[in-house]
Amino acid sequence: MRKAEVEVIEARRVDDFIKFPLDLYSKDPFFVPQLNREMRAYFSQKNPFYQHAEIKYFIALRNGKIAGRIAAFVNSRIMSSTERRQGSSVFRLRR
């Protein structure tokens, strides 16, 4: 198994986070790319989800190149309405 470094991304690296699927699926004829402008709005603080959620973005680097991305989040609105303390994550990795 190949190892990758993982780092928390800062605001200046959000574009790298957003554009990763374009590179990952560039050779897949069935891939429908997202609209970058729409993704920037989705991942910006203007998204209403940020009013009640804490989100951290990570990128995995292998040999200095992005090998994956992970978004981990905790939705305080759900946690306050249930007794379970939970979070979720979404990720994509290059093999």
C-alpha cells in the first residue's frame, strides 16, 4: 500500500480541493464535471450549512501531487435534535 500525507487545507487551497475530481476522472467518458463556480459557492462560508456545521477539508498528497480529498463535518443542528454524537465524511482517492 502506498502512503500519502494528509494536510488540512487553508482557504488558498480550496481551488485544489474543488478541482481534484476534474483530474481524477479526466479519462472517464461518463464523468460529468461539476461547475467550478457552483462548487466554490458550495464550499464558501456563504453556504447556509456553515451556520450550524463545522467542516474541515483535507487533501492527501503523494509525491507532492494531490492523491485524494476528504471533507469531514459535524452538523450541530442534527446533534442537538438527537442523542447521538456523530459526524460524517466524504472522500475521493486516487489509487
